[in-house]
Amino acid sequence: MSPSVLIRPPASTDYAAWKPLWDGYNAFYHREGPTALPDGITQTTWQRFFDADEPVHALVAERDGRLVGLVHYLFHRSTTLIEPTCYLQDLFTLASERGQGIGRQLIEGVYQHVQRVGGHRVYWQTHVTNAAGRALYDTVAEHAGFIVYATRV
């Protein structure tokens, strides 16, 4: 673990430090250059973190005054639970910081928030080729065996 890492909600002044992490996360999933997300999506995503009426949340990892990781997650209803369900949507750490427990600390920060609001379930998805991520995920959660289907409508 990295005891010198602070896990905290982002401050509105963190945008310039958060954006390169967000860009790195999106590049991992081939959303860069001609396939980059429109700036309006990035701006709206950032603004949602600070809107009390939004179910979208974020945490950042800070080491020595520098942001080195992020996690974004959201709450939604479920037909099988009364309590809020949490979908962990985005998790990213700088390549230079990987393997030091920061991803685990970010996930644990989400777990703590979910517990504070009375939830019990956190889930996420990743690409099958994300071997480094899956090595971590296998230690902090159970692969439930589901296959994800998606389409744009």
C-alpha cells in the first residue's frame, strides 16, 4: 500500500490535474484523437461531480500534492435490492504509480462511500485484455461470470 497517498473527493480547482488522468483513462479504451470524447462530455462529467442532485461521484488519489489516480462511480436503483447499487465506471492511475496499491485504495474509497449511504453492492466491468486491472480486481471482488451486451440506440 501507499500510505503517502491521500484518497479524497476532487475539488473544483483540481480540473487541470484531473483532465490528464481522464485523458489517459480514455486513451486506454481507444477514445483519443479522432475517436476522443467530445469536450462537452468531459465538461459535463466534471460538473456532475459537484452537483448534489447527480448520482455521479469521484475520488482522486493525491501524492505529494499531485493527482496520480481517479475513480468515478454512480448510484442507481435495482429491481433486486432496496439499497442503492453502485456502478464503478472509471478507474485509472498513472503508469508510473501502478503496482503501489493506489487502485486498491481508490476502490476501497468507493466501498467506504457505499457503506456510508447504506449500500451493499459495487460492481464494474473491464475489457478482457486489461490483465493488470483484472489482477487487482480478482483480489478485491468476485468475477460474477456475466457477459456485457451493449448497443447505441
